[in-house]
Amino acid sequence: IIEKINQTKIETQKEYIRNEIVKILGKDCKVIVNYKNLKKPTLTVEGKNIKISLPNTFKKLDKDEILIKLIEKLYDTLAEKEIERAMERARKILGFAPEDYKICRMKNMIGKCNNEEKIITINPDIVQYSREIIDYVVLHEFCHLKCKTHSKSMQQMISEYEPNYKKYEQQLINIKY
């Protein structure tokens, strides 16, 4: 009887494990979701695996919606560190900085610059891309502090500090920044 119970537990757990791919810093990470006897969800990153354990009570809820919320939280946490790093790098390279910056989820945009208030806003979803892309987008937004439009002078400024910018623009072809 115990063997049969254990076999049923294993089969039931396999039914709820889902494999998906999520981008983190430009790399594909496998998302493994399972259900356990927990009070609240847990998320751990181990190498190229993101392990999400959900309470058994979540089995009736929409798994995709839960997964999206947990990945957004992961992106928010990573974005704080990565954007701070990229902001400091750009400040050192250019010798100036915005008054402030915000990390805020935006539809169809990865970054923007408010010239009047001298504030840069970066979407936390940027952590899907490599550090080079993050650095480029932040540098691009810094350049908007000096050049409001995508003029030739802005292109020259960007190319002076980031010679590979065309390569990065190709990877962001359908994204506004």
C-alpha cells in the first residue's frame, strides 16, 4: 500500500511540473514548476534553472498568471542591481548623470528619458537581455540628456562610447527606447 501511495505521489507531481524557457541576462533559463506542501511560493535560481515551488493550494489557480508574477518579481530584483551597475558605468564613461532614475514597467518600451526633469526610466524587463544590451540602453538614455532627438550628434556621441551600438540596436529592433 505504501509503495502504491508513493508511486501515485510521483505521478501526480510529474503532472504539475512545467518546463518553460525564460531569458535572464541574455541566457535561456529553464523554469521548473512543482507543487509542495508550502505556505507561500518560493523561487530559486540554480545555474540555468529557475525552480519555482508553489503551495498545493495553488493547483486550482491559473499557473501561467502565477508564473508571470513570480518572473516579474525576479526581474524587478535583478533590475535593481543591474541598472544601478549600468548607471554607474555610464556616469563614469560620460562624466555626467541624470538627476534621478526610475525602474518602472512600461508597455512596449525598455527605456525613456524625461529631459525636463532629467530623469531616466528603465523597464525592469531589460534583464532579459545581456549586460552589454543593458549597458547600451542606459548609455543611450544618458545621451538623451544632451541630445533630445536621435540626431546625428547623438549617433556620434553613442558611437564614440559604444562602437558596437549598431549590433545592439539590431537586437532591440522592435523595442522602443
